[in-house]
Amino acid sequence: MTVQPVDRFAECIAPANWQAVDVISDLHLQAGEPETFEAWAAYLRRPAHERADALFILGDLFEVWVGDDVLSTHTSPSADHAFWRACAEALQAYSAHAPVYFMPGNRDFLLGPAGLDACGMQGLSDPTVLVFLDQRWLLSHGDALCLADTDYMRFRAQVREPAWQHRFLAQPLAQREAIARELRAQSEARKRSTGNDPSLWADVDTQAAKAWLRHAEAHTLIHGHTHRPATHDLGDGLQRVVLSDWELSARPARAEVLRLDAKGLHRRPLRP
């Protein structure tokens, strides 16, 4: 399978006064993982002198998102609905001090305009070039480049179709949540079949990543999705930087922020 061509890369041009930006992905926030939520909320509450000038979230902020109405429903609200609202409130509070940019992942691609507004976030296309500190950084969730996972790529193409999304969102909320639970169960079963080892999951295709970088006139691709934090030298002056996932209940716990500033790229682990 080949990667879908990108005719023109979207651009996010940083204001001249920005000195640093933070990039994160794959927090998979959910009510059943309170430790991860608390670490993330603590990160958002840091004092102003510790904050970057902007926060970029490259997908899978949420474990699942079945529609923006999870933030507004008051009919038999579940613990999950209250959790999503708590997430939105935390993001709104942070965005009052620094802009937050969100790129959809494979878990939360249904987060729409109403959800973005409720969270105080600005949407980003996947991929997007961040123009910052006289460099072009290519940002992506990363799943569109995992070409060897042909089953997923077919599924991805299906659910990203506007017609499919319209039909799905037209269903009652309870039905959408039931479908999401079934899809998550299937995903977990698939992970268990590989020993839940990310090193055995499909990875980003190197040639496709290099083609994107050349077309975007960038030297560094930053992405998540694979849960394999590392920096890969692609040759020809190109590199691929993989973000960490977050799971504070794991031992050892995982939570890391990637900061971009005048000194380059810095991984900043968060301690539980």
C-alpha cells in the first residue's frame, strides 16, 4: 500500500515572539486511567515561567471520542461524560494563557468544531508544517504512514470519509458508545495477540516519511501513534522523532513532553 499524496502541506507559522513550544501525543485520556489524567492536569497547571509559548497535541489525546455531544449531554450523564467535561475545562483554563493546537489521531478523529471550541483548542490538518525558529518542522499523528498495517489503513480510509462520519454521528449517543466499546475491545485483543509489545506493531514507512519531508521542505518529522519514542536518522540530513505515549499506571510510568526551542529538541520526562 502506498501513502496518500499530499498536494500541499498546511502551514502553521509561529509568531516572532515565540521562544519555545511543547509537543505531546498519545495520552489516551480516559476515566479508567486517573493517574494519567492527574499528571496531565498537573502539567497544564504549571506556573507561567515553566510553560512553552504554545502546546501542540498530535492526536490520541483521548482514548475514544464518539461525538462532541458527550460534552453537552445531560440525559443520564455517565462518569465518562463528566470526565470529558473535566478534560475540556482543564484545556480551556490552559488555553487562556497559551494557544493549544490539536491534530486528530486514530482514536479522536471525530473531535469536531464544537469540541475544539469547548476545549479551547485550534484544529490542525494532518500533516502540518510548523514554521518556527527559522525551521520547518513536519508534524503528523503518524498513522497515515504505517503502510504495512494494511487492515488498519483500509479501516482508516473508511472512517475518515465524511459520509461514514455523518452516518455514525447521526446514531444515538448510547449506540455510538457501544460501537466504540466494541472497537476498543477488538483493538485490545489485537494488541494482546502480539504480547502488547509496541515493537511488534507496524511502524512508519521510512521511504514514505522521507517523501513527505522532501515535499514539505522540512528536515524533521515529529509524530506519535507508534508508542516507540526514539529519534531515527533517515539519511540525507532527514530525521524522524517519535513522541512518547503516556501511561502513568504502567511500571515504569511513561509521560514525556518534547520541547522545541533555540537549542533544538529536548525530551522532558514528567515524574508521577
